Amino acid sequence: MSQSYNPISDINGLIDKVIAIEGDYSNHPADGGGPTRWGISETVARAHGYSGNMRHFPRNEATAIYRRQYWHLPGFHRIEPYAPRLAGKLFDTSINMGPGIATGFLQRSLNALNRNGRDFSDIAVDRQIGGKTLAALQTFLQRRRPDGETILLKAVEALQGARYIKLAEQRPANEAFLYGWLAHRIS
């Protein structure tokens, strides 16, 4: 599920990878999100002011939405200096499941890996990247060198994979996407 990921100084490389996976225009009959272009659904494009035909949705607008909605607003750019592969995974997960779910996966994983509070106290699973989440992440990474980021990635990926399977079980039409969801992620 993971591919190699190198630290980034800006989000453009990650966005390019997402767009390469998501492709150009799509209107798959099993996709409840309707028409998409560059991986941006019509609903999201409209929420950001686009009113045209989705076949003509500009790539630069998709890039701006990815950067703002799925990188800066949830605060994943604040994680990147400490754990760049994890930041990329959270970005990717937030695109498919929403930033709050991705952040919740991180918080749940940190809580489960804190050795019953010996490394740091449990943090609220409030689905927000705040000071306590960043402090817990930094403490975890310091105490679990050199493999902490890799283990945290595995925990987040496990939660992500379980959610994808649950989505396919709950809505059989999602089986059309399950293989790709599991196989073609950016981090």
C-alpha cells in the first residue's frame, strides 16, 4: 500500500501524484459523488465557486482546492517537518475520506501507541490538528526512534483499510472502487 515518499518543501508534488491517480474526467455510475475531474467531485467544485461543466473544470482550480482544503486547513503541513511520509498519508486519506477522519485516525493511533499513557497522555479524538496532537506526535517520534513514523503509518493505514472494506460492505456499489482505493494511494 505504501510507496516511497520523500520530504517535500511544498505540496505540489503530492498534488501531482493525486491527480495522476485520479485522472481527468470521470462520471462512473457507481460513484455516489457524481462527475469528477482531477479527483475533485462536482459537489466540492461547486462549494469552491466553480459553476461550469465538470468536463472543463480547470486543473489549477483542483490544485488550489487540494492545497487549501486537504493540506493547509486540516494542518497536515504542520506535521510534514516531523513526519513527512505521515503527512502525505494524511493528505491522501483526507481526500478520500475527509480531513476529520484522517486526523481522527492519527489521534486514535497515537492513543493506542502511547503505552497506556506512559509516553504521553491520551489526546482527544477531536479530529483537529492542534497543539496537543502535535506534542503527542513529536513525543511519540522521539521515543520510538528510528521506526516510529513507519509504525504510525502502518496504524493509520490499518484504520484506513478497515474503513474502505466497511464502505464496500455497507454499499456494494463501492466494490467497484475498493481495489483502487487499496492499491493506488500516494504515500
